[in-house]
Amino acid sequence: MKSLVLWGAGRAGGARPRQGKGATVLAWATAWPQLPLIDGRSFAEEVSWKGESLGWCAEAFFLRSGRSSRYVALLETFRRLLEVEAPDEVEAVGLAADETLLLRRCCTALGILFHGPPAPAVRSPSSFRLRRAGEAAASLLSAVRPRGPIAATGAPVLLLLDEEPKLPRPGPDAGAPPPPLRADVGRYSRWGVFSELRGARAGFRRQWRQLAACPGLQDLFRHRGVGFADLGQRDLAELMLIELPRAVRRFEQVAATLRALAPSLVLLAAGDRAAQGACRAGGVPFAFFRGFREPAAPAPDQGVAPGVVG
């Protein structure tokens, strides 16, 4: 009996016994940060900020914009075509350079003769250095740009969202709690955030160089026995040098806002993982925000219905 295992949680060590018994183990997208990388430690364990793992940033990046997700889809498509058609030889005409390279590797893995152009040169991750420099400059400037006076502290609730949602109207009861405070996290950023972000960028750059030379990286960028770590290097560079500093900037801006306003509760979007980490690090309770609804119009013989969060 053929067994297929979709491995999407925890370290890969638990998957190896299943694979040893003949099962096919497929690492699900969210498992990438949990796979062993350096001395048995995963990406999620290696990359953190102030005690908060940044593995979630890798998950979001590869699911949203990583080229590696496309490479996995291409490898799966090529593999299925070759297995169904079972050709003795394959010719590639008019395919993109990366598609040709992956098809060639699929054919090699299956022992099929491949006819096509020579393997193209893989672009170096340094090819996006201008974008990286621009992103770094924008991040550092946003960390120190003055945004106006700081609001009074002691707010009962702080709403940390870039968008300004429609808030419920306060009821007629004079003793009702005030509505949540809209907070622009960039307003409370000062040189402290600039310094933290600069240090984070230098640290992630060192880790990127270490990971790029790590032998374990080959296994992380592999699908159905075909590796594409050379093509995935650009994704790794973008993740380490752009996405992770962006997450740290959000973390530090939120942390600065919490210090300035000292809220008793923070309402967050469920996907704002950097802000969640800042709240945990600062010991500030938070709840997930799912939108406000206007209170229902009261019936003639009833009081005003309270606003509902959720």
C-alpha cells in the first residue's frame, strides 16, 4: 500500500521513520521554517528578534511572493507529465530559462534524455541590490521621521492598525468607556528604533551569508528529488535582507508606541505577527480585531444596544 504524508508541523525528524517505511513525505509550505538547517536547528530557531521567532515571516513570504513556490509548482507539473507520458527523450523549445533548467533536472532524475539549450547562468542575489538599498533607506527614514506630538498616555485601549476602521458610536451613558484610540505607530518612532533597525540589518546580513553557505540549505530547496537551491538563493536573500528587517521595523515601532501610550489592551489584526511579538515582549495584553459593527438601532421600548467587536 502506497502511503503519502503531508508534513506541515514540527521538525522533520518525526517524518523520517515514515519515510523509512516507504511513505512519500511531502513538506507542506508552512513546514519550511521548521525543517533542520544548521546543527539540527531550524530557520525558525535560528532567526529571531528579542526572543520572538521570525519563522512566521518566512511562511508569509514564500506563500505570498516567493519564487520558490512557483518552482515547486513547476517541478510537480513536469514530474507528473513525465510520469504519465513516460517519454524516452524530451525536447524543450521556447521555455523560460528557469523552466528549462528545472525540466532538465526532472529528466535527469528520471533517467530521461533531454534535448534543449545549455543550462542558463543563475542570476546572483546581488542583482536586486538597488531595491535592497532603497528599501533600507526608506525603512531607516520612516524610523526617524517626526510625526507630530505624542498623545497622552494611559489610554484604556489602543488600536494598532494602519487603516482606520469605523468605530462604534459611544452610547449616551456618561460612564461608558471611551472608544479605542487610533494609533499611527510611525508617530512614536525615534532614534531608538533607527538604532535597533540598523543593528538588525547587520545581524541578518551576517546570518544570510552563513545560511547561503550552509549545506542543509540544499534540502530546504528540494522537491521530488530535484534541488533548486541555486534558484532559491534570491528568495533567501530577499527574505533575510528585506522581509525580516521590515518585520523588525514594525516590531520596534509598535514597541515604541506601547511605551509611549501604556495601554491596558491592544486590538490587533490577526495577521500582524510583528505587533503580536512586540506586545508579548512588552507584557501588554492583546486581542484580535475583526472589525467593528455599528450598534443596532434600539427598539422604542429598549435601551441603546452596545457596540460589538468581532
